[in-house]
Amino acid sequence: MMANEKTLSRRESLLAGAALAFAAAAGAPGRTAFAAEAGERFGPQAPLNPGQRLLLKGGTIISMDRRAGDLVRGDVLIEGTKISSVAPNIEAAGAQVIDAADMILVPGLIDCHRHSWEGQLRRINPNAPTLADYSNATHLSFATHYRPQDMYVGGIITALGCIDAGITCVIDNSHNARSAAHSDAAVEALADSGIRAVHASGAPQAGNWDHQWPQDLARLQKKYFNSGDQLVTLRMFSPPDRGNWEFARRLGLHITTEFQGPQQAALLDPLWGEKLVGPDNTFNHCGALPERTWQILRQSGANIDVCPRSDAQYALGEGVSAYQHALDHGMKPGFSVDNETSYSSDMFAEMRTAFFLQRAMLQNRRFAGEQNVPKPVNVRDVLECATVNGAVCAGLAGKIGTISPGAEADILMIRADDINLYPSNNALGTVVQAADRSNVDTVIIGGRIRKQGGRIIGLDMEKLKRQVDESRRYLFAAVNYRENLFADQLPKLF
């Protein structure tokens, strides 16, 4: 190490990073009143210094890039927003050095499908056995009463929870765009959190709304999305619909679709025939699809993400995710959490669920006497779904998903010397099979430190709790729901 490098301890780095505050878009013109107030309370975020240099020193690096390779002990140099070098030993005069000893460095995790607006409804319905039960707790009840500030609160607590859990990018499936103000608040929550996000704007499924969607996407695009380099980008969230999809393409937007079962599969056939299905489509779930539909997805170059916990929780399709179906058709899916109304914001859990369900299904097929059963996945395969494949689903392939020179610096640092992980005899196994959010020491998004020393930078949890509690009280009163912390089942709320 050169003598004029400045080495910061983890504590010193945390304090230095604390000067970088919470609200990435606090100064943006035309912000909704609630979001402007919230951003002001959390503090405006200064632009990232393009001359900033961060040197992550001495960590175990899982790059997920064959060219960069993996390093038992190595360094990562970040200049501005991007990774400039990955090597066994890097000397960088004047860089801020972050001690990565006893850390495992992996690309930031990518959640391909999350309904962020539901954040204040976390675990309200943990035993929900069907999709109808999920809808009872969301679209048909609370959702119909959401104000713009409730969209903001749900979005920001979801985004911060993602960062805390090592998720650096999320595709926000925002299907509660009741008015232009609701959409503005949802976008501003993502921007204020500092996460990388794809805001997939979608129409509500029940209740009264302004019917300003999808045409409002043009306004959103003009107001907030004037650069392809910003952390938050825009796309459409829509079922298979010719008019909607044609409109999205006129705006140059990608499209995300909830997609499940033969009925929806039938809607795709005419769109495929009209060349409206392609690499700018991402399909969620993809359970119980006929073979013809899998062929369309594969031939079109469309992207899919599977939902290991959601499909099992709500008995969707075959009751297990379409992970193996995707592999059987030569497709590499991303993973997604879907929602938090029943379970946690945790891609570690999604990886493990996918790993064990795939192996369980294959062994069950062998036990039943089937021949030529596919191979079981390994931990690298699963981590690829949560990083590289997620970047493809987000339309950000080559930009994020790897630790490699030229990529955006979205990096997760995991403490491998924590009591639940030490000793780390296999780095990939430690990350996929054992780590959880408590082991996430540092999260870097676009070169900016958002979590360090196990704490989110700039977060005043008490202020956030007051926002969330006010929103919950309002929503509970709106549907006449009396909170029951030990309920087996949520009552019918509509």
C-alpha cells in the first residue's frame, strides 16, 4: 500500500459516509408535497463526486464474471460510479480505502419483481394459502384507500429494507397508480432511498382511480426519466394487451407482466404473431404454461423471473416455481421476492428456497422411476440467478450484476467472520447456503456507500417509523380492520 493512501477503519468509513444523506432526488422540481417534506426531514443527498475513488482492500471476491474470475484475496477499485479495476493487489494514491479483510464481496443482489407500495403491510397475512387471500389483503381492500403519501411510505420502507438485505436493484411492480400524484410519490420514494430501481408503473386492480394510466407514462418519462444513467428507470407493468404494449414501445419502454397459467398464455399467442413479444419483455412467475408458450418465450428472447416463495405460499400454478421449466428450455431466470405481505424481504431466502425445491423435485422424479432426470443446480447457478440474470431482467445487462471493470459499482460485502458463517470453507456456499441480512456489512450502489458497518447510511429510523405508523393507522381505519398480532387468517376486508 502506498504511503499517501488513506486507510479508514470500518467505523471511520461509516462516519465519513454518514455525510451522504438519504434523499437522492430531494431537490427535484415538482416533487409531491409529502415526498418533499419527507426528503427534507431525511436530508438532501449531495451529488456523487465523479472524482471519488474507493478501494475495497483484501476481500474474497466472487465476481460472477468469467473474465475477471474469483479471488481468494483481492482488491476492487471504484472510480466515480464504476469499477475500474479488480486485481490481487491494487495501489491507488489518494483513494479512500475500505478494509475488506474477512469479507466476501459479491455483486449486489437483484430482485426482479416487488410490489413496493405494500411495504407497510408486511407480514399482515403470513398464512395466506391462495392468491385470493393475497388480493383480500391488498388490491381489494387497503389498496383502494391509498393516498399518495401511503405510496411513498410503502415504497421507501421497501427500498430501505432491500438495501439492508443486500438488494441493490429492484424492479418495482407498482400496480396501484390511482392518480398522477400516486405515481409521482412511488417514483420519488425509490429516488429518495438511494436504491437502483426500475419503476414499472401499472394500473390498479380494484376501486376508484383517475384512469390516467397508461397515458401518464409519457408525463412520468418527461418529468423524472431524462437520462439512461440515473439510478431509477421507467417501464410499463401490464398484462398481455396489444394497446398497452404498443404504447410502451412508442415510448421506448420495457414491459413487465404477471404471467401464469393457460388462460394468460393464450393471450400471448396473437401478440407473438404480431411481433409484439421480444427481449424488452420480462414475465413474472411463469407457472403452469403450455409447451407452446415456453417456445414463444425462448424464441422471442423474452426474460423471465421466478418466485420460489410466492408460488409456494399462494399455491400458484403447480405450487412450485417455474425454475426447472426455465432451465429445461435453456432460459436463465432471475429471482424475485414478489411481496412482503406474507414473508421477508430476503434474496438469501429466495436462493435457498430455489436450491432446495429444485433438488427435492428432481429426487422425487427419480424416486418415481423417471429416467434421465436433469442435473441438480449448484450454488453458483443460484447466485447467477440473483445477480447476472437479474440484471438481464432489469434491462441492465453488462451494467450491473458482476464485479468487473467497467460495470457500475453495485457491490455487497458480507462479514465471513460472523459467528454463523465462520469458518468460511467455501465462499459460494457461505453466501448462498448460510448468509442472511445480519451478515451484510456494506452495500455500495453506483459507487455510493448506502450501508456500512451493518447500518444504513443516513437513516433516522424513528422518523421513518412515525411515517409508517401514521400510514398504517389510516389504512386500518379506512377498511375497519382491527389489528390482531396473533391472527391465523386475515378477515375479509372488502
